[in-house]
Amino acid sequence: MNILFVCSRNIWRSPTAEAIYKNRQDHNFRSAGTEPSARIKVSAKSISWADIIFVMEKKHKQRLFQNFRDEIEDKTLVILDIEDDYQFMDNELIDMIRVSVDQYL
């Protein structure tokens, strides 16, 4: 299964989620951002690749629907409700991601 994590700039939240799970052998994990300044920008190709897309906030879901309506329509999309209040690999962020994501894997 292919899992995509999405936040705004792909600096803290989604890369943390990718780092947490990247060594699992049963799934593939990537991360991307919705902003033009994102380290890795979400694309039609990354959305098509994904089986499940986890977005950090409702606004990320809205941006995906605005920009990639055709690619997103048959995807499982989960809003994690994790605000941009954390640094990369922050312990509280890791805990929040695990609690929310593990139930889907």
C-alpha cells in the first residue's frame, strides 16, 4: 500500500510522519506539501501513486480538491487535525501521528 502525508511546506509535519514509518516493509511512504514553497510539492503523480492520503489540516484537503479534483476523487483521504505547532520529529507530534495513523495501517 502507498501512503502519502501532506502538510503545507513539507518541512515539519509530513516529513515527520514519513520518517516515523519509512522503515516499515509492508507499505511505501512519501510526503509532500501544498504550498508553492514546499520542499516537495504535492503533484498529480504523487496523488495517483497514493492509496491513502493523510492531510494534517482541513485546508490541505480543500487545496487538494481545488488543484487535483480528478486525481483525488477515488482516494481515501484522512484529516489528522494536527496544526502547524511542531518542529520536525517533535515527540508530541510523533505521538499524535502514531495515534491517528496506526489505526489505518
